[in-house]
Amino acid sequence: MNNKILKKDCIFLDVDVKSRDEAFSFIADQALNMKLITNKEALIKGFKNRELEGTTGFEDGFAIPHAKIKEATKPACLIIKLKKAIDWNSMDKKPTQYLFALIIPEGKADEHMSMLSDIATKLMFSDFKNAIINAKTHLEIIKAFDLEGEKLKPLKNNEKVIKVVGISACPTGVAHTYMARTALLKAGENLGWSVKIETQGQKGQEFKLTDKEIEEADVVFLAIDITIDKTRFIGKKVYQVSTKKTLRYAEEELKKSLEEAHIYSSNNSKNDFKTETTKKQKQSWVQHLMSGISYMIPFIVFAGLTSAIIAGAANAAGVNLSNKASLQGFWIFAWHLNEFANIGFSVMFAISGAYIANSIAGRAAIAPAFILVMIGNNPHLVWQGYFQNVMVQQMGPNGEWINGSINDVMQPLNIFGAVIFGLSVGYTIKWINTKWKINQYIQPIMPIIIIPVFLTLIFAILYMFTFGPIIGIAIGYLYTGILSIEKSGVGMILVGLILGLLSGVDMGGPINKIASFGATAMIPIDGGLAMGCSAAAFAVAPLGAGLATMVFGKTFKNDKEMGINATILGFMGVSESAIPFAIKYKWAAIIPNIICSGIAGLLAGAFMVQGHVGAWGGPIIAVFAGVTDSSGNFIGILWYLIAISAGTFVHIILFRILVEVQVKGTKGTSLKSIFKKTKKIEKEKTTKKFVEKL
């Protein structure tokens, strides 16, 4: 490292801090004293923002917090040996004791990258780490940076050497990128292989691979967390894994690459016919569902908001948009705009199904899944000969029970169609890709002719003439049952409570998503009553935790920035912003998250609030008129905000109480004792203001 940057004054030994935030504060204090920065808070914020992108805590107790800010006056590296190790959310989940804090002025990107890559590389060598761990003085630490690291052993000329080339790249393009490269080089040395790794980081391409090196390589090893251009590797055996896994199991992954790599072909980017090992092949079916739903959200947001605004305005004006013949002037335009919005509703589930399949098997699966979901959403396309003479009791258009053909019970599959066809098409194509031996002359037309045409026809015929009627009727009875519950006396209160509780369990996790997607699936059936409950519940956990840091500033004095972030994102309906509180306070945060989300859902159900924007919630959708009451009136916005406010208010109080219990234990804890300090502080503030006026 540059000796002008590494100085004795920048090394601190036996520093006593209890948390990562305290460590950041200590570093900022020292940097300000040494005039390395002009603003302490800016540096702390820079460190925290970097941690949000991914932990800077590596293995064996080392961390490299770094920040590039305009308030920095010159590049600096502060080295801190802590008296006791602290939690840093490190890669190996072990506490951290040795910090290399980098402070870089904006516009000094090259110097930033050089310092980071230098330290990250040295941390891969045991002699350097041991020197830092055993150092007792400032001078010993400085000398540790003069160590050259273990030398790679030269290979014997008469040995047949396995040649590996590859690329390392991470989202930020900093530490993980360079450390993965070093880990692979060391693993190659241990195995006696020739390994050359190109890095694609913030500094661009370094250690660039030549065409000759790629041509001679036995395998291409990609240690990447981002999408890169793989055109250079067409025709080569390619193996892909994350940088994190490479760092921990470099030697093992290198060995696996020879056995599990697949030929990378020109007709794929995400899937291949006998192609690369990708992370998507290891994803669970739940992750594939998440991927598909994420593509659907923009469609439902557009359609839901647009139609809700138009319908609400029409109800307020007493206009019936369903009767086009009676419309005049502006309302004719509004009718056309509403029809335009309905396009989003008509394709949103097909989009979701298409991208569920795409997540599993790549772009060849998009067209078949899209078309099949559209078929599933049109019950009239299903052959109805099986049950045409079967008469049953069923719910009429106005909620009354009537006698009719069981075929009339059949309903569009909606989200169920997206899941059924997305998964079945995706895994079928993946099976074809990985298990079939396809002639090399047929491979190029598989994704553009054979799969879109023949696979789609086979699935469509099977659905329309065999299991389609059964699934359609089963879905119809499911919808009827749910509607019956919602229309009963306490039905929506119960539905709202259940959806609210589920929404608060894991803050954007799988259980939260089950509630979200279930409510979204019901929008075409119940007009958004279930979605209104989920939408209200989504915001409670982050808003409650975030506002608690402001109301009880003394209790949450170290969580102010986290609280601001949670409050803003909570307003936007992002439940995940409550996760940092759950990690820090555990049950003290999780209990109010669940209970108070349930309260919000219950109240939204009691008020019969309709949410018109699927898989999304929070106050933000009320701002854009995304909620109404069950009659389509905008008064529903008020009921919706009351439900959120009530849940949030209870959350603030309950969170404060449970944190106090967590910190001090239950002995001697009461509501009176918990809030005594708060009242005392407020009294002191009032007295101080009175004295100042005198």
C-alpha cells in the first residue's frame, strides 16, 4: 500500500467499542481530529450506505469498511484493532476485531480501487493475517504490509497442467471481486493447475484474458454475482458460481468445475440446451414464483391505479361507466381510458406465468407459458362436454344462490394459472434441455420453433380436453367459498385479520408473499377486498419501528438513520425496511410486527376497503387513489389510512415496551416505569424553554 496513506497516526490499538455503529463513530471522530474529513456524520452515513449494499465483514475477524465522500480531504486508511470482537454480519458469521477503514474523496476512484484491491488481496494470505493478529505495536502492523505473501509455486514443464481461465465480478465491483480472484489463484496453486482470472470491477477489466488463453483453457470459471457478456466463451465449458461461495470453497469449486461445467452455446443467454451451470438451476420453486410476480407488478399497478381513479371519479359524479350508450363528453374518453387500463388486467397473469417459466428455463419458455395462461383465463375455450348435464347450486351475479350447469361454476385460473403453467412449462423445458440428447442441427430451432409451437400445442390440448374443466370448476368453488366467507357477518374481519398477521410475520419474506399473492389473485373476484387488508398491513411494521425511533429518541438513539429509512420506505409499502429492526431487536420487533399488522388488516376488512393495486400497499397507493370503499367511493381512502394509523400507533407503543423489557428484563417493569423517564425528559424540556423565555 502507498506509504503516504499508511501512517502510524492512523493505527489504533485496543479500541473499546460495543457495536458496528460505535466503531463507525470512533473512526469518524479520529478522522475529523486528523482533518481527513470536514463532516463526521457524512462519513458515518457513507460507511452505513456501503453496508446496505453488502457486508464489508470478511472471514477470520477482518472487515474493510469504506466510504467515498465529498467531505473527505484526502485518501486515508485507518487501521483499528478492537479490544473485543463485535458483530459485523460477516461472511463467516463470526465476530470482527480487525478493521481497515478506507476514506476516499470523490473523484479519487482509482486510488480507492487500488487500496481496496491491495488490502482484499493481502487478506487472502495467512502470513499477512497472522502478522496483523499478532501485532502488538504500530510498527509491527506497518511491517505486515511489506510482506509479499505466499509465492505461487512454479509448475514443472513435463506435467500436463489443467488450465482454467475465468472472470470474477460482484455488484459493487470492489472487495469480493478481487478476493475471489486471489482465492482462485491460491486454490490453483494447491491443485497444481494453471489459473488466470480476469476481474470486472469498478476499475473496468483487469488481468484481461487473451483469445489464446481462452482457446487453450480446459474450463471457464465464472465467479460472478452479476450478468456479464459471455460471448467470448461460446463453445467452451463454462461453470458459474457466486463470489461468496468461491471465497469459502475455492478449491472445491475448481474441482467441481471440471465435472459440472457445460458447453456454452450461442443461442442462449439464460438457458441453454446442454449449457452452463447457473444459479437459477439451484433456485427453489418459491424463488421462481417471486421472479414471475415481480414482472407482473408494473402491469397491475398501471391497471389498478388507472381504473381506480376513473371508477372513483365516475361514482362521485353519479356516472355509470358500464353503460357506454348513455355516456357523453369527457365520460366517453374516460370509458376508453378504462378499457385501455383493462389491458393490464388481461395480461398481468400471463406475464407472471411467462416469467416464472423464464426464471426456470430461460426465454424459450416465455411464449408457451404466456399463451397457456391466457387459455386458462378463458373458461369458454375449455371443452365443456364432460359436465354439461350436471346441475348444481351456485352463487349468482348478485350473491344469490341459483340452480345451473356446473360448467357455469368454472372460473378463470388467474394467478393459479400463472403458477400451474409457469412451473409446468418451465420444468418441462428444463428437463428437455438437460436430459434430452438433441442433434446439433436441431438445437438452433428448438427455442424458436419446436418448443413454442409443439410444446404449446401439446399443453393446450391436454388442458382444454382433459384436466382443464376439473381445474376450472375447482377454482370456481374455491372462489365461491372465499366470497361466501367475505360476505358473511364477520367474514371480512376474519379475512383481514389473517392476511394482516401473515403480512407481518417475515416482512416481505415467503409468508408475507403468500398473503400478498393470495390477495392479488382475488382482485378479479372480490374487487380488491382482500387486497385492501393486505395493503394496509404491509406498511405497519416499517412505519411503527421507524416512527418509534423518532417518538422515543432516547431509547433508540443509535437507530435514528435506520428509523428514517424505515419510515420513508414504509410509506411506500416496502415491508422489508423493517428487517434491520427485527435483526437487532429480534422478538421485541417481531411480536409488534405481527400483532399490529393484524390490527391494520382487521380494521381494513371491517371498513370493507378495496385495494386496486396488487402486491403493493402502504399510504402511497392512497395518494394515487389506489383504494376505495366497497362501493367504489374515495371515502375508502380515509378508512384505509385510519387502519394503517391505528396499527402503527399500537406498534410504536408495543415496540417501546418490549424493547424496555428486552433490555432490563421483566422484573420491576411496568408501563408506569417504562414511560417515567420519557415524561421526566419532556418536563425538563418544558422547564428549560420557560426559563429561556424569562
